[in-house]
Amino acid sequence: QVQLVESGGGLVQTGASLRLSCAASGRTFVLSGMGWFRQAPGKEREFVAELNLSGGYTTYANSVKGRFTISRDNAKNTVYLQMNSLKPEDTAVYYCVGRRRLQPDYWGQGTQVTVSS
């Protein structure tokens, strides 16, 4: 099993920055990638960003490209999501995901990000 714990959410104003953290523990060696999804009220969960743990390459949703950056600290088994120039439409619960090849993903419990206008 892998446990994922998110932190760093909060209430900020438009244009502000936040950094989310996702700490992984347990059998982390089974993970091929880690990333972030988000879900706004009344909407489906959507992809935000992902980082491949072996190659280090990253993928972003078009809506966050140029504003969000995903990174990792291997020593801490932690993935970060630096969010800059936040907009009200970024308001959502942000979930950390641990990817496995041909197996179900692991999910964190989520952290709330609210951007006021």
C-alpha cells in the first residue's frame, strides 16, 4: 500500500501563490508517476499535472500551463505543486495521485484551495 498526504491548501486572493505538498509513504517503489487532479463543486475531477518518477518529465493541463509547476524531492518522497497567478476558477479540492502501471491509482484525501476575486 501507498499512503499520500496532501497539505498546503488555503484561501488566497486572485493573483496569489500557493504551494501544495504530497508526501508519499509505504511501498512507494511501486509508483511510476505522481501528480495532481482537482475537483470543483458540481464538476468532474480533472487532470492538473503529472510527473514521471523515472524520467522526470512533466505534463500539464492547458488551463495551468505557465502558472503551475510540479516538482519532487526524492529524499522526502514528496511531490509539490507550485501554483502562481491563481484565479477564482482554480478553486477546487486538489488531490494527489500515485500512478502505477496497469494497476489502480492511489489517491490522497484532498486539500481545499479557494481563490477569492
